[in-house]
Amino acid sequence: MEFIAYFGNVFEPTAFLLLLGGTIGGLILGATPGLSPTMAVALLIPFTFQMTAAHGLILLGAAYTSTVAGGAVSAVLLKIPGAPANVATSLDGYEMAKRGEGARALHLSFLSSGVGGVLGVLLLIFLTPLLSRWALAFGPSHLFWLAILGVTVIGSLDSRSFVKGLLSGCLGLWLAMIGYDDIQGAQRFIFTDSLAGGINFIAAMLGIFAVPQVLDMFAKGRSTAAVVSIKVSPQSVGDSMREIGRSGRALSIGTVIGVIVGLIPGVGGQIAGLVAYDQTRKMSPHRRKFGTGHSEGVIAAEAANNAMVGPSLVPLLTLSIPGSPTAAVLLGGLLIHGIFPGSDLFDNHPDVAWTFINSMLIGQIMMVIFGIMIASWAAKIARAPQPVMAAAVVILAIFGTYSVQQSMDDVLIMLVLGVGMYFFEKFGFSAAPLVLGLILGPIAEANFIQGAMIAEAGDGALPYFFGGVMNLFLIVLIVASVGYSFWSNVVHARDRTEAPRPDNPIEVTP
């Protein structure tokens, strides 16, 4: 219970003001498409140079936590994820917003994020030594099979067509291969110099989600006064809290998957949200409602996104291994102050480590409070005229894309992918499987090549990739996931075929 001794440090005036500013600023940055948690934390690093180590980490940790949750704002209101971790949130959140339930969707997002985030930080506090040894056990072979497990989710992400979902995912995997191979340096599918650096994921995500929305706004003309309609009532927060309580299955699945994915170095919150969304849908008796504005989809995705924040810091604080790109930036924040994370961090600098962790726990609660306030303000923004909203989205998409690498090539790629996705959606293809393919492609490829190199120096590829309890467990999960997706697709196709058609004449026997 050593962390209790340093709990009061969080409420010192300077520390609390930094926590407050980091939380509010992170929510605003998270709601801006293209500004990922990693970028938000990196932008704040220079401001910590003159601070103490504990104060600097409080600011960075608050921004990390709230940016992940803040991305739900644009995901729900515009179907444009503020960060890669919010891709799954947009699938049902935007449909809820179109029905006038945008405030309810945002309340559910922030409340479930808060619950998942608090549980994730509590695990970081109480189980750090045990979880660090478990995280260290993951090698390239395990990460490869984990990526393949994510690939099996691709087909079921498109509720309209299993085959079209797989085709979209395969297109995403192909797009991820464009550019130079990071390990062997091989040139692949570089048709123009603009593609020499590959396709940046943020640019692709903004193009795939933002540009089709803008083109759709222009296609509808000026008749519609708002992009979405949101009804805010004083009872909405209480109703949302009760709904969270009734959705224990979605909340539990999202939290557990978020914790597991967060512990695995190099995976990321975007996979946690999508996998949690898919598994919740598979286990739900109302799986057909997912993708049409079902609240369980929002709850599971956002609980997973924030549940992974705390566990992603376990490898960093105990093993000096960042569990996510944002954790890698936080490592830089520690090193700037001459603090080297590792097994002796809690012995040599307990005040810094425990103050930082306690601030993240309080930050989750503050994120929920200010997030709910933002949900009410967002209602006014969403009622802007469509031409104004479309122009604002275009500016944000271009700004977010250019700010990643200061490259106009990324802006061009974003626009081309967006226009292509607009026409793909007209033929029934979905954006979510394509984005998941883009995420998983580099992870699967890099770990397969690394694993093959290790296997050549050992007993060979077969024992390396198919030996060991963890490899076999992941393979069984992959087979089960594929089998379940195929079976459910066949059952639902049969149900649609056998369902009576309303235009069929009904014979009445006198």
C-alpha cells in the first residue's frame, strides 16, 4: 500500500493545476482528428523541461488518458475517429448520433472509458510485478499469431457482408505493404515518389473516414441543417449511468481485452477497441443490432481503449520496454529528468513513480467529468450548417494529415484514399475492416520476419511458431474465431433466405 503515502502529492496546487490542464487540453486535442495521443504527449514534452519529474509526468499522463477518450467526440459526431483507438467507437456512435442520441453516445463513451481506465490503473498499482513478467514472455511468434487473430476479426467487422469485409481487410493489408520493407529494405508497390515512405496510418485513417463524410455532405446539398441531431436533457447522464450498469457484459469484455492488449508491448489501443467490439458482438444476443447504433458497441470499444492505458505502462515502468508508442514518448519524459525506469524505479524514485500513477487514477475521474461537459457543448457545434461543417472537416483533415510528417504527399494520399473509399462505400464495402488491415499488416509482417530470423538460428520455423503453450493457445483462438465467424455468417444467411417476404401473397383458408 505504498502508493497511499504519495496520494496527497497529486492535490498539491501546482500538481493539481497541471492535472486539470492536461485533462482539458487532452480532451480538446483528442477531439481534433489526426492528433493522436502520441502526438499530443510529444507536443507537451518541451513544456516539461523546467518542471520537476513528477509534475512533468502528471501533465503527460493526464494528456495521454484524456486524448484517448476525447477522440470519441469526433468519432460520434462526424464518424471521423479523433485517434486510431476510436475507430470502433464510430461504428455505432455515429449511428446513435444520427438518431438524435449523440449526447447519450458521448456520455456512454466517457463513462465506460472512466470505468475501464480506473480498473486498468488499479491493475497497474497492485499487479505490476506479476504483470511485468507476463508481458516479457511475449516474443515475435506470439505477436505474429496475435496479429493473425486480429485478422480473423476483419470479416465480421462488416455487418452487411462477410465477403466484402474480408475484401476490404485484404485491401488494407495490401496498402500496408506499400513502401520499403523496414527490416530487409525491399521496395514494394512504389508507383510514384509520393509512396516511397509508405502510407502513413494517420493520413490513411483521416482520408478513409473524413473525405467520404465530406463528399456525402456536399452530395446531400444544403437542405439538411446539421450533420447530426443531438438532444441533451438533464436526465441523460443518470440514464447513461444506469445503462452502463445494465451493460456489464460489454463493459467486462472491453475492460479485460483492453488490459490484455495494453500489457503486450507494441500492439496499441486501436487493436484493443476493435477486438473488444468484435468479441462483444459475438457474445451478445443482440449481435444484429451492432453497426446500427447499439450502445454496447460504444461501451465495449471505449472501455477497452482506456483500460489499456494503465497496463501499457507496466512494461515501461518495470522493464524499460514501452508498451505503446505513447509510452515510448513518456520514456523520453523520464530520461530527460535523469530517471531510468526499471526494476529499481520504485525503490530509487518512489515519489515520482507513485505520484505519477496516482495522478492517472484521479485523471480518469476528471476526464469523465469534463468529457460529459464537452458532450453538451458539442451539441451546439454539431448543429452547424452542412457547408460550414464540411469545410471545417476538410481543414481539420488536411491540418491533421500534414502535421504528422509535414508532408504534402501525405495530404495527397489522404485525398486519394478518401475519394476511393467514397465510391467503395457505394458498393457496400466498409471502412473499418480496411483500417484494421492497415493496422495489423505491419505488426504481422515485422514479427513474422523477426521470428523467421530467430528460428533460422534455432530449431527451425515449425517448432518456433507452433511450439509452446502460448503459441498453441493463440492458434486455437484463431481457429475458433474463424469457425465462429463462418458459422454465424452461414446461419444468418440462411435466416435471411428463410424469412418471409412482405410482398408475398398470404393464402387464407376459409
